Amino acid sequence: MKLPRMMIAAPKSGSGKTMITCALLELLREYLETQGRKLSAFKCGPDYIDPMFHREIIGVPSRNLDCFFSEEDQIKELFAYGQTENGVSVIEGVMGLYDGLGGVSEEASSYHLARILKAPILLVVDAKGMGRSVLPLLAGFLTYDRDHLIKGVILNRVSRSFGQNLQAEIERELKLPVLGCFPEQKELMLESRHLGLKLPGEVDALRKRVREAADVLKQNVDWEQILALADAASDWPDDGRQRRQDRSEERVRIGIAQDEAFCFYYEDNLRILREMGAELVPFSPLRDERLPDQLDGLLLGGGYPELWLGQLSENASMQRSIRKVLERGMPSIAECGGFLYLHDKLEDQNGIGYPMCGVIPGTCQDTGRSVRFGYVTLTLNSENNDWESGENTFLMPGQDIRAHEFHYYDSPNNGNVCLAVKPLFGRKWECIHAGEDHWWGFPHLYFPSNPQFVQNFITAAIAYKNCQLRKNVR
């Protein structure tokens, strides 16, 4: 079947991939709607924020594809899931094109993903302050391109006139099509903070900014040729459709924290939960007084709780509501920001403490730097025998689950049920509070890497539901 696709990549972070991707998505959305063709967006790697921008523009969820989280066959299944014949997929790369595990391996890089998907690559090069030196840069990238996937380049932050001069040289010497340039637009830049770009809701007049960027792109870049590159991608074998997860006959209601403070969720994580029988019931720890009624489980995802410490700490009624259901044994998963929220207190850089849920003893502090950053594989800690003495967890003995950490706060009480092991160099540390009804820790889990983990969580939620029903009958 025809699944037109392309990747937008760059030599390094900060080259303008996200702005170019957003502008292109805006142009393609308008055009493809008139053609009756579907537009899909993906993000290479574990980032949560770029997919939020994609979704804001195209109106449907953007999904992550990550070659550390998933083996090659699963990558293909995840990509093909929900795709329609002749729909167009735009995949935003991560970091530099060849930057993978540890920054020194090609594994889990944008190029690794492009090779698996056989996706043509459009390279965005920040050429500000460069002239002819851009040629050896591109020549080096082409030398590493063993599968000849790089099909074109956009010169970012250069004037149209100078870009045209460079274009002539690049195409003459390297035979690499230059599809245009994107003149510097300081007023259109997307601001960043310590964990990446600011969230879409924080960007003033985002739709207007993206619309203006799309107009600039349309005037300076041959976007129709970009679409032609995607259309020229090789045919997709019609055997890689994502298999649906086995669904429990019994439905459960899972409360999911969703607001400005808690918003980091992988779309495929949520999909698997739904497929296994979960109704996801959103609530706001910032604004709601208590949890929704008749919940059977709780999911507290990551996000930016540190930006909302005052409002979170003042909402004591929500904290009591969460504390009450957890004391009652409601199955729960808390990741990163959600894990922080369950502690006694969070302390900002000024040493001011803000009361939180009081479920996990300890005060978390802002370290001012990234703590334990990167991919990890989680397994049960053989040196901790609690789980071996009848204390089950959602993760089965002998299994693992893939995850990613990125946080500036740290806890004095990170747990010790699991060992987190970094790939490539093998650094490891203890983490995770877990038992038969909970899993709390800093790592952001990728559920498709271990669907059994999710099934165990759903099974626990069903048991909790039935237990509550029996109590009500009595």
C-alpha cells in the first residue's frame, strides 16, 4: 500500500526542526484536506512537547516512534497503526540526524528510524553565519547516509538572495536538491525552558505564529516538491498493521491527571490502556476539588508541577482526595511530576517548601540541573526481596520495561524495588516504589515495550472495582 512519508531532520538540536515542521504541517493540512488525504505526524524519540505542537496544528494526536523503546517490527506496526492509503506522514527527528544512544551510537537516532521506515529525509540546516562551509558539512552527512535517504535540504536563517547563491553551489557540487530557505524570523521563534520548548498553551497566539511561519515557508520553499518527496517513498508492505491488545471484558474507569501541570503522556500508552478496557477520566489537580466519582485506578503523569507549586499546594481538598483513595488501595501509576506530587513537600530554588499529597515521605528539591537524564531499562531489583516475599508488582519477575528520565527535581526517597540501567555504558541505580496496587517513580514508562505491565495494572483495577462493589452491597 502507499503510505507517503518523510522525516524532517537536522545536523544538531536548535536548527529549527520544530518550527519548520509546524509550518509544513500547517501548509499540508490545508492542501491535503482539499484532496481528501489524511495527514499524520510523528516524533522520533521520547519527547512529549513536540507532539503537542503537532496535535495543535493538525487536530489529531501525534505519536512517538523510538528505536530504544521498540524493536524494528514494533516500530513498523506502530507507524502503520491507523494509517489510510495515500495518507501523508511527517516525522520530526530528534537532535542531530545520527545522534543516538549516549550521543555516540547511531542506534535510536533519527537516521535509525528513517532506515527502518525507509523514509526520505529533508535536512534542515541552520546556515546563519555560514557560507561555502555549508558544503563540507552536507558532504559529510551524505557520506554517512549509507541508504541514500537524504533527498533534500532547507537552509534555515538565511536570506532568500544568499540562499539562492548557496543553492547553486550545493546542487552543482553535491547534486543535492535545495528546496529553499527560511529567512530568520525572530518573532516566530518557539521559546524553550529547562525541559524543552514551552507548552503550546503558553505560546502567545500560537496559531497566528504558525500561520505566519507557514506563509514564510510557502513564499521561500518549494513545499510541493517536499510533498513529492513524501509521495515518492517506497510502497509499504501490507503486513505491518499494529495488532490490537487483548481487551478485558470488564471496563474500568481510570482517573488521569490532565492540566497544565500534568500533561506528559505518550499517545500509544493511552491507546493501549483504552484497548485493554480502560475508560480514561480526566481531572485537574490544579482546579478540581476532588477526584471524579467511581474510579477504579489512578494515573498521575509527568509535566511541570514545579511551575504551579502555589496552586497545587493550595488545593488541599484534591490532595486529601488522592491520599484517601491510595490509602484504600486504589491501583495507581505515578511518573516523574506525578511522583513528585505524591511527596510531603516540593521545595523551590529559594528553599520555600510547598505541601503536596503526603503519600511518599520526604521533601523534593530543585537541584538546578538535569538529574539522571536519559533512557533506562527497568527490572526488579534482585537485591530487594520485598517483591519476592509475596509483594507483587505490575512488572513481572524476569521482565523489563523501557523508560526515560528527564527532571531537575530530586527526591530523598526514590524507592528501591527496581534497578534502572542505562544502555551502552551500563550505569545503574535503584528506583521505584511499587507493590501489588501501585507503581511510583521518576521514569516515564513506555507501555508498548511491556503490554503485560499494563494488563497487570488493569487486572488490579478490576479487582479493586469488584472489591468496592462488594463493600457497597454489604
